[in-house]
Amino acid sequence: MERYCRRLAQGSDAEADEIFSATALRAWRGFGSLRDHSRFGAWLAHIARREGEHISRRRRILLLREVAFLDTHAANGDDRADPPSKRPIEFLIADAHAHGHLSDAERSVMRARVNWPADDGWERASSACGLPRDACAVHWLRGLPKLRVYMLLARPETVGGRDAIRAAYERAKAAALNALSPLEAETFRHEIVERRPPLRRDGWRDALRGACAKVIRHLDWDL
């Protein structure tokens, strides 16, 4: 069963372990309902497939929330969607790179990671980008905050528009936990909400990236 779970996880050790644990728990709870014990193997495989699909879907949704992209136009059936792309995440990665917000390596790693979100070991991203796995993880962690800033600043339509961002900003300021710091709130309001020139104060860049990460958590999602 461990080998089968690994096959379902497409080689990802972390996901295979999660599928195996979920399958074992589900089987233990439901064993009393199994009438034909001769079909135990097929029954167990069915549970594993179902748990694998659930875990894979959940991981993809979590990644989309983390990267904070939502193709709202496609969801609303808007033929005037800008950009007219069926793959909005990859478009925005390419767009951010074209405008100098992402390095070549960051763009390559982020595109690979979006295509294979369940690969916790970075094996596929490493192979696709020709970089060591640790380097892929570093480029992802460097690129992700930049991509959040670019999305909220230059492509607000991907998360529902400027009104949705303003509302999320107000919720982030008033949050009971992990609320915006004074510098984060000022920097976000100055550059994202009011769209004024950068403050250029000490720590403003880190404050803006931190604010974007917090505000994104308060957007209204429909996944």
C-alpha cells in the first residue's frame, strides 16, 4: 500500500505519507462496514485513490491561495477578460518578469512550481529549471513576495478589483491576530490604495511585502 500511495502522489514522499495516513485512518474507521473481506485490497485501493484526489485538490487550492491568484473574469464568464488567458497564474508570472519584478530564475521556478504544486521535494521543478532543489526553494521564497506586490499593484482585477483590495486592507488593519503594523498599514495605503510614489523610508520595501501577504488573507475567495 505504501508503494501504491507513492504512485498516486507521483513520487512526492510527503504527499505519499499523507495519503497513506489518511487511508489508514479511513480504513480503520470504516472496516466494520466492509461486508466482503475478500475484497479488502480493492476496497483499500479505492479509499487511497479517493484520499489522494482530495489531498491533491486541497494542496492545489492552498497553493492558489498562497500565491493569491484568482481568475475572476473566467469565473464570471466575462469575454472581455484582461488578460485573455486560460492560465492566469502563468500569465501574471510572465507579466511580472517582463516588467522587471522577477528574475529569470524566479520566473522559471515559479512557473514550474505552479504546474506541479504537489511536488514537495521540488524534484520536477529542479529538473525543469536545471537548478538544485534547494536553489529552487530559495528562488520561490524570493519571488513569491514580489509577485504578491505586483499583483495587487498592477493587476488588481485578478482579485476582484481595487474596491476588493481596499475592503481587505481595512479588514487586515482591524484583525485581532496578525494585524498590519503601523508602517505596513501606511506603506500599503500609500502605494496600493492611493497609488502614490514609493515612500522610500527605511524598511518600506519589506513593509509593503509583509502588508501584501497579510491583506491577501482577507480577500474574498471563491475557490
